Amino acid sequence: MAGLDDFLEELKKAVVNFKTLEITTAVGPITWDATKQEYVPVADSTIKAMKTKIDLFEGDMTTHMDPEFATGALQSLRDYHLKTQSDGHDLIKKNVDALESLVGLTKLLKKGG
């Protein structure tokens, strides 16, 4: 069952890479990156950003923000970022449940049904 074994290896990699959740809210000019097929920030000094990293195994959380998010014109986006952070926790729970289901399914398939 080479295909199933390959799938299990990819599933293991996904679990290992699941360690950190990063949430970034950035305001500033963007440009289309044809290679990535997505919009990306233009790297210049006008970018204002807020970034949160959550270590899912240790529970540590670190947030960095431009002062504009704390006391300036971007305070409402700080609230948006915090809501996104909360939504991220819900998404993680759903993803963990889905991974558990996939692991159970692959165990059944390996046993033959």
C-alpha cells in the first residue's frame, strides 16, 4: 500500500508542522506576485503590521505591533486582529479533529477495512 504509506508520511509532516500558528495583520501598499499567485506587501517603511505567534504545543503567545495599532489610527484593526486570533483557535480545534479522523481512517485502511 505505497499510496497509503505516502499519505501517512505526509500526514506526519503536517502534524509536525502544526506547531506554530502565525497571524499577521498588515496595512500598506501591496502588489501582485505572479509566481505565488497572491498579493504581497511592498517592502517599504510605510507598512504597519501586527503579528502574533502561538506555540500550539507550549501554549506561548507573542504579539508584536506597530504603535499605530495600540494608540493610533489602526486601533480598530487591532480588534480585528484579536478576533482573527480567536477564530484561529477555533480553526485549530477543527483541524485537530480532522487530523484525528484521518489517522483513524488510515489505521482502518491499513488493517484492511
